Amino acid sequence: MAGYKILQAEKQGIYVLKFIGEIRLNLCCTLDNLVDSITLDPLFKTVVIDLTETEIIDSTTLGLIAKIAMAAQKQSNFLPTLIIQRT
């Protein structure tokens, strides 16, 4: 099984999530809880999602990214930033 990590940081309502490795269904419960806690933060403005070290991301995870994007737009009118590595 390949390795995986989800790292998180926050400053002044801006969250940074870094996905490392294979982000699949097995992490979605954890990620869903994280998304819920972020979107319930009254200071939440937006999120930056770093995918530069992500090897695989499944459709469920993409749905959770969409969920946080909609919450950011609704709460602060900021859309998330996705950082990807071009190969």
C-alpha cells in the first residue's frame, strides 16, 4: 500500500491543505471531518490545496474539495486555490 498524508495549517482564516501520496476513499471520512471543522470556523475565508505531491486522488476526494470550495465562496466569496505540479 502506498503512503499518504494530509497536512493542515491555518492563519487568519486561510487554511492550507497538502495532500501527499494516494488520497483515496480510505481517507475520506477523516477528510470529511476536517472539511466540516474548517467550514464551521467562523473566521474561515478560503483554502489553498497543495497537490504537488499527490500521486492519486479519487472522485470522492474531488467531491470534498468541491464541498469546501462552495463553503468558501458562500462564506467569504473567495474561491480556493489549487496548486498542482505540471509534468
